[in-house]
Amino acid sequence: MLSRTADHLFWMSRYMERAENTARMLDVNYQTSLLPQSADAAEKGWKGLLGISELSGDFAERFGPMTARNVMQYMVADAQNPSSIRSCLMAARENARAVRGALTTEVWETQNQTWLEFQRMAAGGGFHKDPSALFEWVKFRSHLSRGVTVGTMLQDEAFHFLRIGSFLERADNTARLLDVKFHAVESEFFGATQSQAQGNGRDVEFDFYHWSAVLRSMSGFEVYRKAYRNVIKPEKVAELLILRLDMPRSLAACMHEVQTNLTRVANEQSGETLRRAGRLYADLQYGRIDEILSTGLHAFLTQFLDRVNTLGIGISRDFLVPVQ
């Protein structure tokens, strides 16, 4: 396969996954913002969301006040923001168009129709009336795209590059969401017992809805209930979304898929990239949540993001059009 074709397939799936994950992050923040809280707490939540994508500076220069409406406009429909849902869906469609011959008709039509329908839905900013409806639609279209890919495409190199792009992007976004949601409260949640937390005046009911929203953003609320059958605890949420191989959006599950599909397309120069992917997956496969928390969740996730970024550069160097 030509490296340029592989590059378009890889980025088509990454941009589609990024659109879905942006919708998930916006949805969890929107749902959390509906809870009773101070204006400062609400603003901190929106700042954290922008921090996930490292866009705080650009937003401040162009939009000014940190309001929910401004952040929604910036992250959903702003054409100048490369991480907005609009930009991601357009980029996914353009990459699909460039390799139309490598895709089945169903895959291409799904990508094209998603972009056309989004333009209609976002026209005039009507999504502000019911943001959750738009976010659910974006997630549905992403699910449809993956389902059509698995259901109609020959499982050759093109298929494997699509899968690599999807799961590498998912791992990156899951780690970013976890880092932002846990970092601000890491010492408070993991350095105190439940009774101490109550003694310090923590609102247990608010905590329940906060962590429930985080789990729902990863489609993990029902999974958590089935796996742990007890109250929602932050350390169990971290374990589910980092180490559980049977949780589809966990870091371990994502890296398992990346490693498996990388092995299928391995070439003579990809040995080091395969080694890095295997080492990262092994650390998750044999890791324990108590060890991760004892050394610091923020430090672990920061290192994970660095390793995923290095892995992405290696994949581009070995298989795709190299990133400058």
C-alpha cells in the first residue's frame, strides 16, 4: 500500500474518533454544569475542557469570556479551531474522499453524509438549544462509521490502518479526559477516606453525579455497575478506564488493538515502533491501580500521553507520510 493512501486512512479514522471524543467531553461538562455549583466552579470546568486539547490560549485570544455558550461555539462549530467537531468531521470526509477507491461505498457514503448533515444541523447555531442532542448524534455517526467499516471492508492493510488510527486517538483522548477530571481532586480523593471526606464537608451526592457523568462520557456507567456492583469510587473509575481490558474505551483495550493491528502491517523498519507499542501495552496489562495511584495518577497519565505521542510519530515515520 502507498504510504500516502495509508496516511489518509489513518487520519480519516483519527479525525472521526476525535470528533466523537470531543462530543463526549463537551457532553460530560455540559451535564456537570447543570448541577448546583458556583460560577467559579463552572468556569473551572470549561477551562479544564479546553486544557484537555491545549486550546486555552487560542480561545482566550479569539473569544474572551469563558462562558458555556462561547466554549460550545468554539469546540463545536468554529472553522478556525482544528479540534472542533466541525473541523474534525470535515477533515475525516476530505481524507476519505482522497482515498475513495480504498473504501467501500458504504464507508464513503457514511463519511460524506455525516459531514453534510452536520453542516445542516450546525447552521445558525441551533445546537445551543439542545447541545446533548447534537453530541448524541455525533457519537451515533462515529459508531455507524466504525460499524460500517468492520461490516463491509476487507480486513487488509487499509482496514488495519483505519483501526490503528481509531484506537490511538481513543487512547490519547481517554487519558486526557482522565487527567483533567482527576488531577484537580487527586490528593483530596486518594489522600482521604470517605469518612474524612464527609468530615471535610464534601458533598457526597455531588461527587456521585460528577463521577457518574465521567463514566457516562465513556459509555461506562452500566459497565461499572456490572463490574464492581458497589458505589462509585474514584479509584475504581480509574481502574476501569485504565487497566480493564474488557472495557472497550480503557487505555489497556486501546493499546491492545493498536499493538494487534500494528503487528498485521509490520515491515522491515517498524521494529522499534512495535517494541514501543508492546512495552506500553505490557505496562497496562500487568499494571495495578494501587501502584499507579501511589506514584501519582497525573504523572502516570502525562507519561502515557508522551509515549502515545512518540508512538504516533513512529507510526508516521515507518508507514505514513512523516510528520514534520
